[in-house]
Amino acid sequence: MRSVPSIIHLDMDAFFAAVEQASKPSLRGKPVIVGGLGGRGVVSTASYEARKFGVHSAMPMAQARRLCPNAAFLTGRFEAYRANSEIVMSLLRERSPLVEPLSLDEAFVDLEAGPYGPALAAATPAEGAQLVLALAEDLRADIVERTGLTASVGAAASKLMAKIASEQAKPDGLVLIEPGSEKSVLAPMPVRALPGIGPATEQALRRAGLTSVADLAEAGFEELVGLLGKAHGAGVFQMALGWDERPVVPDRDAKSVSVEDTFEVDLADRDRILREIDHLAARCVRRLRAAGRSGRTVVLKVRRFDFSTLTRSETLGGPTDEPEVIAATARRLAMQVDTTGGVRLLGVGVTQLADYTQEDLFAQLEREEKGEADGEGEGEGEDGTEEAEAVPGEPAVRRWWPGQDVTHREFGPGWVQGSGVGRVTVRFETPYSERPGRVRTFAVDDEGLAASGALPLRPPAGAG
């Protein structure tokens, strides 16, 4: 491993919620929760103000509303998130050609491959560490200057430790772990601090009396392999010692996106299984959208009580990132599997990835079939309005999403605070407003009101 902590891990702080606060002066310093607002919606990101109330990502939105009823609940604006992610990633690539994006808001960077590589190679360990700190601070300052957003950065001699360091740095901080100190840094941490140790693995280790990373290191290779299997046990043992020689791999071209959960008690109830599939589909969609991708084939994985594992797949007419479509397809696939003996593991994935979405008749059909066309659907941030189910002989009514960018012929740009009972409330402000904007209410079909694109968080060069 390296003698200089030249691998950094950058993680934007509460990225989706932070973009919303930066875009909307009236929300700065206030709790903001981004996610699906329908009956089965889940939290995508919560601002740090909301996290103080116990709200966290992947939490059911209904629970988040109970914990933090005064928060601003918004659907996602993925156009805005992608635009700001591109700015951040371009700043990273100025530091090195070896940038490994993990999502819109997270990446590894190998500084040795960049312009400062020769200086790092020639430096003593102490000099190298100081140079890395300076480069990381300059990077964080540039991100603030270009976007107004904050980032947490970890620096270390490996990807594992850089990730650990960035977690310690949150929020809006910088932590460097000196090469050679990996084992002592990891020792007091709980086993869940290591990547790849989820709830099921944690329970298996806890039953064996292993609760800290130090316990794992002391247990040794043979015991961990016996508990977790050869591949997983060996990997956990290496991580417990701080060993990680994985290179930073630029522009990874993922072949699929998937999520899965292992349950402590086998699931036997069909309705419960279908609810879990809905949650998995929502998580899968968040990963798809974070990567700026969509997919055409939906895959369901089922491990039954007897450890037999089945997969079923269905290929759609075009790529999608709509949660309604992916969840409904996974549910159909589940109906093809005999689950009467119980289910130990469920997974939902998407393959045949693309950089665009088939806009998207499938999603509208799914909403209509579920009776969600009245506005209670699980829309997660599509820009533009939708039309509610038409009544014969009457014109369709436009539907607006909380957080959506709009513009009014008379009042200019703003965003939707809420809508219902034929009315839509808009706050007219932009990222450049000096104070919170005024609020006005219109009929949902007001001809002067239209959906618009997201404004950049910093005014364009030369703008007044």
C-alpha cells in the first residue's frame, strides 16, 4: 500500500436536499426532505436539519412526516442534481484523470495520476500528507465557489480508508488517515462500519461475539471464513486489518443496478413480500437515477426457505427509471414464484442500462391501473406537469409536484409549494434572490403558469 494518502473520497453533504436549499432561499436552514410523496413513498435524502428529528434515507415518507411534520417535503429534480453533479465531477477530473464516480454525489480520486503526481512521488510521507490536505481543501473551496454546496472529503492510502475518513469528516469536513495507522483507526469501530457488512452479516458476527472491527482482526482468517464463507470471510478479515489494494477505476460502466435484503425471519405472507418488493424497487430506482441511467429489463431474485435461489426477468418495450413500472413488473414476476414455504432473501434489479428514459407511457398506465392518477402517486421528481385522469366531456386538469420549477408570465420564475383542490401555490424566488420570495396561488390550469428547467445555483458569468 501507499506511503502517501493520495486517494481521496468525496461525498457531497445531503446532496439532493442541499441543492433544494441552495435553489430556494426560503428553505435555507430549514428541514427539507426529498423523496416519493405518495402512499408508499420513501425518503431519498433528508437535510441535516431534518436528520435532527430522526429522519433518514430509505425511511417510509409517512414516518418522516410524523417525525418532522414541519419540513418541506419535495419531489426530486434530477435535472438539477445531474447538472450540479457534472460541475463537481469536472472539478475532480481537473485533479486527476482517475475519477471513479459511485453516484451523482460521491467519487474516488487518485491524486497520484494527476498533475501533482510527480510532487507526491518525490515527497516524504509528511510532505505528501500536507500536499494532499492542501489539494483537498482547494477542491472543497472550488466546489463551494462553483455551486454553493459543501462536500466532505476523506484522504488515505486506500479506497477503504478514504471512505472511512469521509464518513468521519461529515458534514463539511476533511479527515486524513495516515498510512500505517489503518488498523488502530478501525479497531474501535462497530463491524457495520466496514463496507459489505449489512444487518444479516452483523447478526451472524454478533452471535459469535464479534461486535467491533478489533474483534474481527483478533478472530482471524479461519474463524471468519467459517462464519461467513470463503470469499466474504476473507474479504472481511482483510478489511479489518485495513488492507485494500483496489485501484481507482475511472468511469465504471455498470452492467446492472440492483438491491437486495436478507430477512432475519423468513417471509411467508404474500402481501408482506409484495410490500418488500415495492421498497426494493424504490431503492433500485434511486440508484438508477443517481447514476443517471435507466434500464429495460427488470430482474427479481428470490431465495427461499430451503436456500434455493430463483430469478425471473421481464424485458420492457423501452428503458425506464419509473418506480411504478419497476415495482409493478417485479410484483408480476413474484407471482410466478412459489413462496409458500417462506422467503429468506429478495432482490430487485435492472439490466440493459441506457442513458435515457422511454418517456414513459408505461408509468402512466401503471398509475391509472393503481388508481393513482388523482395525484396520490409515487412520482419522484419528473419535471413538467402531468394530467389527472380525464372525466368524459371535461378537459384534463394539470397536476403539479411540490418543489417543481415553474415560471409565470407575469411573476417570473419560482417553484411549486403545493397543490390541491384545483389550486397550485407558487413561491417566486430563485437561487439568486436576496430574501425569500412572495407566495401566490393560482388555478391549476392558469394559462400563465408553465413548467420550466432548473436554474444554475450560481449565476452565469457576466449575468447581472
